[in-house]
Amino acid sequence: DAGITQSPRHKVTETGTPVTLRCHQTENHRYMYWYRQDPGHGLRLIHYSYGVKDTDKGEVSDGYSVSRSKTEDFLLTLESATSSQTSVYFCAISEPVGRDRSGNTIYFGEGSWLTVV
Amino acid sequence: DQQVKQNSPSLSVQEGRISILNCDYTNSMFDYFLWYKKYPAEGPTFLISISSIKDKNEDGRFTVFLNKSAKHLSLHIVPSQPGDSAVYFCAASQGGISSGSARQLTFGSGTQLTVLP
């Protein structure tokens, strides 16, 4: 158990509405990530954070924004949800590469299933 | 353009036999590789990793082989057990094991392993 809690775990929303997914960690890890998983694509990085108020874009960042006001919380916001954003969203955490063994992998949360109708 | 490819969407193996899952990559800058296992409705779980300075890493029933010249890695599971039935994701990153940076992973699309009793 990597000490990562995602909420909500399941959500159905309508096209055009805003949605925020929350990731909370208890490990005090520096880096936090948001990935989405879609059939045929594996997991793709949306955004990541390298510290409080420090974030950067990933491979599929269009239509998403993130915020990190505390070390333990990383929020993913869909400002105006579209059907193409129906997906499973995974939060992940890691330590800096090489800091210790735990920095050489990243740990995932349980996932948030989002359906946009 | 997928930089990490898992060309077999599914694999069935008899219990007790060897499971071999394959992964190819195109980005020669990748220098650290990981395998994750994922059960339905759960987050991916780290399984085993290998740095590009090695060609083999073993952990119990799991062995990962890396062929840098062919840009190919494989995961061997011996002996296979029914509890190994899951989706296996290959992932790759740059930064080795000592860069101090975030661990940004590029994933393959996954292989569904089914171990038959």
C-alpha cells in the first residue's frame, strides 16, 4: 500500500461541466503525477508536480489543469469535460531518482473512473 | 508514435510453465525500464526494474532481460501461477538511477496474461 488516496473513485458527469479529481499522499514524496489509462494506449502522463506550486505538462495535457498547494495534495481539473476525457485516471508519487531505492520507481493509486456523457 | 510497444495484447500459459512477455522501444535515450502488474479495478503495482547498465535482473520468480542493441526487453515468470493473471505493462524512462529528477514513465499498451490451472 503506497499511501495514496484518490477521490472520487467513480464519477459520471455531463459534457461541459467542470470536474476535479483529488490525490492525497501520506508518504511525503516530492513528485506527484497524473496519468490516464485508455485501451490501446497504456498509461499516458497528463501533468506532474515537482514541489508545492511547481507543475509541468506531460504528454496529454490539453484540456487539463493541475494544482498543488500542499505537499500531500495534487488536484487534476477538467475545466469543461468532454467525452474524449472518459478514462481511468491514476495518481502516482515518487522520490527524486537516485535519492533512495524508492526513487527508482513510482507508486500508483487505485484509480478514478470518470465517465463523461 | 509509440516509443514503447507491447505487440502481444494477450498471452495464455499453463500453470507451472514459463510466461514470457515482450517489450520493444524506439527511443535510444531510455536507460531505465520497469514492469508493472495491474489487476482489474486496481492501480498498477511495481514488479521489477532494470537499468541499462545491466542485461538481467532477477527477483524470485521474475526475471527481466534487456537487449540494448535490439532495443528489446522481456519479462520471464517461472513458474507461472494463476494469481499471475493480470495485465502487464512495460515502462521506460530516461535519467537512469541517479539523475535526481522526476521519474517520467512512457508505457506500453499492456499484455493480458492468463495463467490456466
